[in-house]
Amino acid sequence: MIKKRYGADDNFEIILNPDNGDIQIMHIREVVEDYDLEDPVTQIEESDALQIDEDYEVGDEVAESIAVDDFGRRAVQTALQTFRQKIRDIEKENIHRDYSELIGEIVVGEIYQTRRREVLVIHNKVELILPKSEQIYKDRYRKGDMIRAVVKEVVRDAGTSPQVVISRTAPVFIERLFELEVPEIYDGIVEIKKVVREPGDRAKVAVISHDDRVDPVGACVGVKGSRIHAVVRELGNENIDVIPWTPDPVEFIKRSLAPAKPIAVELHDELDPPRARVTVPAEEVSMAIGRGGQNIRLASKLTGYELDVYRDIREDEEDVDIEEFADAIPAEIIRRLKNIGCDSAKAVLELSADELARRTELPKETAEKIIVLMEAEFAEEGEEIELPSGRTLVIGEDEIGAPASDGEAADTSETSAEAPASDAAAEPEAAPEAAPEPEADETHADA
């Protein structure tokens, strides 16, 4: 507006009163002698300056106020829109700068809207977004509730307002909560080396003390668990295992599998990713693996090793070596089972079908068939074994039956439905504990 009227805007200042919205435009010019005027935009003659104020002399600067109405209504409206856009751009830039500096820090805000895929939170008049993927599944959010979360990232696309994404599932959220509750961590005496978690269920925190007089685990737990309980409550009763960190990988793996107590650990650093064979007492295998493989998954993430748990088999214990199933299971699948520590039938049965499929990278259907085969090995005569298809096949004393493919499972089940169970089991004589050759081929194809 000014540049269009005067050709330049260098000698103009705009004063804004943010309280009432008043705008004042000041035109600043230098006083020159009469008849020496070269640029009327930047200079003013002495005689004209004395009409404004009698004290002006040559070389002084004269500040003259210009009425906004003199520019015309259209020019003022254009300037107003430009001015508002500039203010919005500055506000966006400030939000992006301020919250980029807060990444990894805890913020406390008020929930003002809950949606199916996100929760909107107000913090210092700025809208924060808590996506579904960053929410603890146990949490329930209501409008007006206060919430604590950590700033995860600030996303800004061209021409749009910055989006501040917060998280309650990030591992750094646990670190910041411990800093609030444990003065030794805040002061740097105790250091959190690593945090792994399955949000809402369980987490493992490795800590180390830089002062021999301070127990890192005791400092985090507090008297009667007062410190850690505050963190657990904030996380929706998420179980937290605090583990003393050590540079010795063998000892660290043993500690990470707590509450199980491994007997021996054998490292294989030459593999990619590195693996570790962990031997635990037979009665502690399920404890080491955890519910749904939760404990061993977290321990693997914490240590950086893919852990394979092996049972410590007693000499008088009844078990079957996995190699005994070579006529029913392809060699590649047996190799994969051995790689994850399943060197016997009972070791396989310690895992769920989902966990077995994940760790061996086999289809879930194949994992289910392997488990059925292991269960059939220990089935007593007349005991029914549930098949993956939901039907059952009677296992005789001298025979092991397990489908090698979905098609064969359907055919066998139909035979069982049409004929008595004893007739269905009475197939032509086959070698004991051996599956038909086509089954082995199709199992290999599934794998």
C-alpha cells in the first residue's frame, strides 16, 4: 500500500497497538535546506519542517503521522488482509520452532475433543494430536481430562499449520516419567541405558549407577515401590521390570530374562542378527518366554540378540528329539526350529502357534500343523487331538496323523464324518510314526 503510493517503503514505520488494534503510520524524512530537495519521499525542506515544529534544523529527522484513510478503502482492506496473513505465518513459525525444541519432552494438556482415530489436546492454546497408534490401548479419554504425553514430532507441510504429534507409547515417555519421579535420574547419578516396552502390558528398563553408593534398581523402585508405582499408574498399570545394566552380554541376557534364571548362555555373534542360545530349567521355560512370548521379545529388544530358549533336559525325562520327525517335517523347517531353540517336541509345545510362526518365519497354518504333530507324539491311545481346522482326528498308539495341507485335512475330516472314528483311523498299514510322503512334500510347500 505504501510502496504503491510513494514508490518505496524504507522511510516508513508502522506502529501497532495489539490491545485495541490501532495502527499508526509514521513517515520519516530528513530536513534539508530550501531548494535542495532531491527526493520528497526521504527529504523535507526546512521551511516545511518548521511548520510542523519550530525546533527542527537542517539534518534532523521529521516523523509525520499519515492517516490510514488517505490511502482509500480498497488499499486499506488489501493491507489488512496482508497484515493478518503475515501474523498467521509468524505464529505458525513460532509454534514449529517452540515445539521442535520440545521433542522428547513431556507436555500436559487438556482433552477437548475425542475422535475415532485421534484425540485432540490443548496446550498453551496450541492444538496437539494424539493418534490412535500413539495411545495406550487401556486408556479411556474424556473431554476436560488432563493428560500427560511426550512430544514425538512436529509435521509441517507447505501452506498448512504445523501439526504437533504427541505420544504415550514411545519408550522416551517412560524415561521422562522416571526423571520426574527419581531425583537420581534427573541429577544424572543413575542413567537409563535403554527402554523397551509393549505399551499397556509390560516394559523393561535397563539402568546403571555412576555412583557406587547408589543402587540403581533401588533408586528407581523407591521405598515400598513408591516411585515406580507412580510411573505404573500413569501408564495404565503397565508392568515395569527394572534391570541393572552390565557391559557383559552374557550376564545382561541372564538379567533381561528375569524372573527366569538361565543356567547357561551361548552367543553367536557371527550371525545376522546375532543370536544367543539360552538354557533354562525345564520348569522355567514358560516363565522365560512369558505370556504370548512377551518376556522373550522384550529381552531380545533390550539385549540386541535374538534369544533362543532351550530346556535343560534331565536324563530321566521323556522327550522326543526334533530330528525324529524328519520323515514328517521337511529338513528346512527342522533347521528353523533348531535355530530358535526348539530341539525337542516339548520345546515346540512351549510356544504358541503365533509365536512359533513369528520366530521361524513360517505361515501360521504350518506352525499349527507342527504343534498338532508334537501333541500327537505324546497323545495316549484314544485321545483326541484338535486340528487347526477345528475338527479332531483320533490318534492311535501305533500311528501319528496330522494334515500336511488344507486339502488333505479336509479330505481326512470328511472321512471321519462319514465313517466311525475307528474305521477312519484304520488306514492301510504304514511305517510307525511316519507321515505319508505327499504330506511331507506339501508341508514343505506351505513352508
